[in-house]
Amino acid sequence: MGTAEYFATVPNVCMRAYEEGRADILNYAQEEYVVPRLSAARAAGLAVFHIEYALQPANVAEVVRRSHRLGYKPFLAARSLADFPAPAF
């Protein structure tokens, strides 16, 4: 499973859902695996896009902040991809 640093980045609502068996978010590739590879692509001059399923304003702001800090371009949407907030570039 993830490191303490990774768990510290997982929002409380996601941790509760995981602990209650309502989500498998922590079963996906961990931050220490994904971020270095995406950052290497960025360093090679490639644009890095990613999809995040977030609609709550606080979650959207956090995703955008982290993504921009890493030089990535986020797309935020509902899991169904039927609803999404205005782009924040």
C-alpha cells in the first residue's frame, strides 16, 4: 500500500470511503510510482494531461493547485463525464 506521505495527500472523505469499503481509490498506482514518470515526461517537453473526478469547489481548487505545481494540465469532471466545472488554466 502507500507511504505515510501518500496517505497524507488522500482527502479524508476518500479515506473514509476506502475504509468503509465504498471505494478502491488506494488500489491504484501510488503517487511514488506515477508522479516521477509523469514528471519525466514533463521534463522531456511533453504536455501531461490527467483526468480527476472532482466537482466540489474545494476539491477542484486543490487538484488545480497540485497539478499546476507539477506542470500538469488537469481536466476535472464527474465520474460519468456528464458534468464538469469550467476549465481552470
